[in-house]
Amino acid sequence: MSTPMTSAPAAQAGQPSPFEAFRAGFPAFASQTYLSICDKMILHRQVRAAVETFLDHLENASAIRTDHEVKVLTAREKFARLVNVAPETVAATRNVSDGINSVAWAMPWQPGDNVVLTADAEHPNNIYPWLRQRQRGVEIRMVPPLPDGAIDTDGLLAAIDGKTRLVTAATATFAPGHRTDLRPLGERCRKDDIFLLVDGVQTAGIFRHDMQAEGIDGFATSASKGLLGLYGFGFLYVSPRWIDRLSPAYLSRAGVKQLTDDHSTMGGFDYEYQDGARRFEVGSFNLAGAYAADTSLQLLLDLGPEAIQAHVLELAGRLHAGVRALGIEPAVPGSGPRQSHILTLGQLDAGGHGFSSDPIIQPLSDHLKANQVIHTIRRGQLRIGLHAYNNAADIDRALDVMREGLAAARRTQG
């Protein structure tokens, strides 16, 4: 197992810091203050150049399929380094939904088994795959979230019994954005031989993850958020303690052992699954996505997972304090284990996707948009998400624009 780089190299005298140099690679900051990584990535110039290299190869017929697939191999290896696992435990997938469904249909369910989750704190793509399992006789145990919208870890633990086969939770809720303390879940699941599956898309590439230390058995993510890649490419980690108990629902040549590199060779009607997570890989890869992820992951590794996490949490704390000074209490705490790179304002579910019924939040959002401070509204809350490319100037500008917007909204209210 490889060990990830944990800290960014120090800046040389007279040179920009590693984070400043990283930020300089994102053209989006020339025209806007981008504070919305929890919605989607923005492209680094090197990532775009990697995709253009792939397109150049296609245009000029200058590479064959196996040449391109080297990028899948190296992207897998780099993601494995990022989360401190062995490369053979990682599969290249399309997205989070692909990874979650791969596990859901591969589990060795027995009559009366149950799944434990917090439906009201999960993205729908980590709910529907489990509802579907009801037709196979699986009970779905839905634990309410805490009043502030966070996942109730103690509630999940209390719902586990001798028939619990799998527990699933997001590393951070997409709204309001609380980080989840996974370690108590991991300890219990290891003790009772339960599969702990997490949706890691909100935090992958932003917070440091260690699958063994956190007790995670499955980690599904997309490259289209914190990993700073493209849509349609992602990763699935599966723990070695579970892999030989899982039978993939879909199977292609990539998922079985072969004695030849000839992609057209059948290799006989008897087959064995790949030893590791590659048994979940199906058909042709999103090669453009592999080129992008290979480059973006290297950029993240160069900064270091621990350094990124420290940088982002410092900025989140600055933003939290500034918003409180404006008279608004953020939904996610500004310190402690549930502090996140996501900060949300307003009442949860006072509105929906892209709109708020709160008389302050909607005009505040409109003012931020008019001033090119990029954010989203989810479940009625104004949502900001930070990454390694953000800096203190972004936070201060956002607070200045918020101050203006709040003053205008309050004047309008009389």
C-alpha cells in the first residue's frame, strides 16, 4: 500500500506558494469568484491540456486503445495514493451512482437482511439503489437526521442488528454540508462484519481519507467535483476483506482474468473474476475522463491531502466567522469534527433546488450572482463550497458582497 504525500512543498523565496501557483492554473478566476465546488469542478489548464492531448491522438490516429488505457491505470494508482489504499482495490467507474449500484447488486444478500441509512441527509442517488433492493427481500432502515440536518451517527449505530448487512452514509451531506464522523460506524461495521459504504463525492480531493483508519469498505466517487476531472469518470474502492464475497451484476472482459492482452480473445467459457476491484469495470473506459483525472489527481497529490484539508478548513472558518458577524448563523459549524468546506445559510427546505422562500436568502443569492460570486441554492439554503484553489481574498470579497446584499434586502423589508 502506498502512502500519500501529506503536505505541500514550501515556496522558494520570491516564488508564489504552492496554493497560489495551483490557483493560477484556473482561468475561471479571471472573471468570477468561484465558491461552488460542491456543485461542479472548474478545469485547471493542465487538465484541459491533457484532454486536448487525447483528442489530438484521436484526430491524428497516433495512439491505440492500449496506449490510452495507460491513463486509466495511472489514474487508478493516483487515486489509490490519495486515499491510502492498494491500487488493485480501486476500479474505474463512471460516477457515484455506478459505484453504489455496483455494490448494491453484488452483495450476497440473505432473506431478512437490512440496510441502514439516513434518507433525509443523502443525495437521492444513494437512496434509490437501496429502495430497489426491497424486491430482493432486503429491509431498508431509514434513520432520521439530527435537527440541524447532520447524519445521526448514534442513530445509525442504534439501528444496526444481527441482520444488518450494509450501512451507508455520505462523507459530507450535500445539504446542509455537515461532515460525517465515519470512524464509529467503521469500528462497529468491522466488529460485526457489516459492509460500510460511503458516498465520498463531496469530500474526495478536499479532505484526507484513509480507508483503513476510517473503517470504510466501499468508497464511491466521481471525478467531477473535488477531484477536478470530468463528468462520466469516477472510482470505486472495495476493501480486500469483502471483495471475494461480491459478485458483480455486470461482467465484461475487463472484469475477468485473461491470459492475453488481445481484446478480441474470448479465453474460454470458464472464467474467474479479477482478484481486485477491477471485476466491477465494464466495457470501454471514458478515456477523456481518464486523461483528465490522471492530471488533476497529480495536481492534488503535489499539494498533499493534509495540506489541502488544512487550507480549506482555515478558509471555511474565516468565512463562518465573517457570516456570523453579518448577523446570519451558518447551518454548518465553524470548527470541530462536523466542520466542512461547505457553508450553508438559511432554513433547510425553505425552498428547493435553485430557489429559496426565505425573504433574505433569495435576494442575497441574486446579489451574489449579479456580482459573479458563484454559489448554489440547495433545499432552499444558499450553499458555498471551497477547494484548494480558493484564498482569503475570495472569502473577503464574498463577505463584502454579502454585506451589500443583506443591507439592500433589509432595506427592502423595511
